[in-house]
Amino acid sequence: MAGTLVDPRYTSQACPECGCVNRANRPARGRFVCTGCGLAGHADHIAARNIAARGVAGWAVVNQPHATGLPSARRDRESKPPASTGGS
């Protein structure tokens, strides 16, 4: 799946609520009814929810902050006003 940001496989057969993946979840072309929890709706809407959730999960992995949460000398220097040199 080169170039694909989100793997679309099984998105129209997977339930976004309980995670049940089953061909029987698609009783008709445009219909989705989960055999696990009973969630029902338009198949394209369910697939879109699954793709969105996968995209958010993938985006979170890619965009992890690089900060360690430890104090930084540079950060401390930038947050303090410059020291007065005295003299008039």
C-alpha cells in the first residue's frame, strides 16, 4: 500500500464501536449492521469513521513531541530577563 496514508482494508466491515470485523456486518451494499454490538448505519459512513480513527491514530504516532519534560538551560535563559550590567 505504498503512498496510502491510512490502510483502507476492512474499514467497511469493521465496527468503530466494538471493533468486530466480519463480512456479515455488511448485509447489503449500503448497509452496515454489526454482528457484535448491533451498531447500524450507512456503510460509507461507518467506513469513513474507521478511516478517520485510523488517521488520527497514525497522526498521533508520527507527531510525538520531542520534549523530554526536563529543564533546559536554553529554555531557562530565554525565559529570564537579561541581567543588569549596572552603571549609569
